[in-house]
Amino acid sequence: MANTKIFDLDSLIFTSDLSDEEMVNISGGVLAPTCIDVSLSKSGIYPRADVINNCSSRQRVKTIWAFGRDSQCNQLEPGGSAWSESGAFAQFDRLEAC
């Protein structure tokens, strides 16, 4: 039987000189800038993500859920907000620029 190595991708750390807008996640999407805040909660049995644009410019972001349907692309003005819910078994994964 051959030796098998299993890697936990969540434990890997990547660093770079890229800006927030250029930072690419492992799935190939561009991560939302760090001036976008997300607050997680439950709405009944459904997970909910509330997103606020604390950037000085308009941003387009979408919520990516593991084991659930991702949100649509939301255009947020500075200070603007949006929310997203997904299926009962979904888990928040990340925010992506779109």
C-alpha cells in the first residue's frame, strides 16, 4: 500500500505583496478588500451574513457559502450594506469581489 499524505488546506498560510484587490484565493476568485466587514449570525436555522462596505469607494462583493448557495453579486456604496442567507447546513466561507 502506497503512503498517502493528506494536506489540510485551511492550515496553509500564503503571503504576498499583492493588494487586497489582487489577493486571489485558492479557488481562483478575488477576495473582497479587507475594508468590507462581515458579521455572522443565524436567522432561525439558516446562517446569515451581514456585509458592510467600510471602504471609501463603491465595491461589488458576493458571499461564498460552503455547502450552500452563494449570494448574488451586490454593489455597495461606501457605508452601504447587504445580507445573505443560505441553506440550513451552509457555512460561511469567504467574501469575493465580483
